Amino acid sequence: MRATYIDKALVPGEEVIARAHYHWLNWIVPGLAVAVPVALQIASWIWVGTGTRAWLNYLTFGLIVAGLLYFLVQFIRIRATEIAVTDRRFIRKTGWIGRDTAEIELRSIEEVGLKQTVWGRILGYGTLTVRGTGAGIVVSPGIDDPKIFQRAIQTAQEKLRVRLGVQALHPGAPGPS
């Protein structure tokens, strides 16, 4: 198995705690972009006369090519995105040839937001927003099981606090003395 960007970016002693993946619903629209024109082509062979079919073949062929191109672009986008939390930082890499990376140290993460629609709750997907101190905002839409990944980030933060000897500030917990 080939090493991923995240595996190559780890510093000595750093371990990946969790990896996020896109939900299977991210494949529906690209799949339909190919399937619908193919179905139209098949339907034209069955129900449309030969005179009309000639120009309809050009139209459906164009739609099939456009659908395949869209599917290819989405395939690359989904397969080339890596999201992980290690015992030291949150990492998100997008891009295949060109790369866009965002890395936020765990101690710099202020908020890990989760947005799920009703369908997102039912089907298990959502948008994860990681907000860092001075590091900006990293938004990851369409994540599979985002609550589990959110919990992994928070658990990694808590373990880091314990390792560094920093007391966590939870509601009702006494502050540092």
C-alpha cells in the first residue's frame, strides 16, 4: 500500500488517531451524471425513430462525455482529500497535482463545530468545522460519521493536555490555581 500525504507528514513519534472519509452520498450526483445520459441513450434506441435518433445520439453522447468528465473530477477530488487527527495536530489535505493543506496544532484548536441536517443525522454525514487560534477555519463537508471524528479530536486534545500537565477547563471544573 502506498504511503499517503498524512503518513509522509508525520514527525517522529507522532501517531494518527483517526481518519475522516467522505460519505457514500458524495458519489450519488457524479454517478447520476453518467447514468442518466446512458439511460437516455438506451431509451432513444428503444422508443425513438431513426430520423430523430441521429441528432439525439449527438446530444446524449455529449451528455455522456460531460457526465464522465464530471465524474472524473469528483472522483479525483474525493480520492485526493485526506483528513486526519494525530496526537499532535489536525491535518486536511486536498488536491491531486497541486496541494492545499491545512494543519492546526491540537492546542491551538478553539472549536470543533458539527453541522448536520435531518438527513445528515439519519444517514450519518455532516460538515465538520475546525476553528484554530490564529490558524483560521478548516471546513470539511460531507464527512462520514462526523460525530465520531469530532470526538476523536476532542479526545486527542484531552490526552495532549494530560501529557503536557495542563488542566482542562470544563464547566464546573476548578480553574488553574
